[in-house]
Amino acid sequence: MDQMGQWFNHVDTDRSGQLDYKELQRALQQAQLNFSTMSCHMLLRLFDPDRSGKISLPEFRNLFQWIQHKDGAFFHFDNDRSGSLDHGEIYRAVMHAYPHLGLDQHAFYAAVKAYDPDQSGTMSRTEFVGFCAYLEMCHRTFISFDTQRTGSVQMGLSQFIYACSQAK
């Protein structure tokens, strides 16, 4: 068994062959990735296609590869090597990681302000990865309503509330 499999088995404390959000959070903490509970839930949902609330080893591998990709964007755009990204660096890193989003700057900065856990205007590595998970959840929720792939949707209040609840 490779290192990733051994790591997975080590944190799979109930030996179910799947990780719940607490086991995932513990695994990520062992990699010095201290995600909030909310971010762990979002990451789990991103890589849990059957919506069981747990991820298998292959799904865990995909999740970790996704995190590494976002880490690459973070480190590439952390121009001053401060270990955090300012608004401009966040914007460039997200546009690099998600060129298909096409968010205008007003929508982007509103999302940053809404997501920024400590309202500091900067994001650490784990905050940035969590923000990317948030944007991914928003995008997936949006496209589930955009069945014609036009880039716009019409929805009632109930649908809007449902859509918002799916993003976190």
C-alpha cells in the first residue's frame, strides 16, 4: 500500500473504508492544513459524488490532488512570500485556478468579503483553499439551475434560498 493509502487507513478510525468530515479534518491537520469545520464539510461535499457524507480512498486522492492544485495557485501568487494573499493576489490566484468562472470584480470582492473568516482582507493558505471550495460549490449550484448553459438563471425565492444553502 502506498503512502496515501496508509495515511487514509491511519485516520479511518472506524475502519469503514471511508472518511467522514471529522476523520478528513484530522487527516488534513496531519498535513498542516488546518481547515475549519465548515471548510471540511465543503471539501467533503465536493468529492462525495454519492452524497453519503463520506469519501473513499480514490475520492480522498482526488481531493488531495485538488488541494495541491489550489496550493500551487496560492504559492504562485503570494508575491511577497508573506504566507497570505491580499485582495489583488486572491483575485489573480482565483482567476488562474478558475478561468471559466468569469466573475466581475464586484461579484468577486463581495464573495471575498462574505467568505473571509476573520474579515482581515487577506487569506492564509487554508482560507484560500476553503474559499476555492466555496466558489466551486457556488459554481456547481449555479450550473445545476442553468440547464440551458446560458450563464443566467431565473428562480423564485425558494429556489434562491436552496441555492444559497448549497454553497456552504
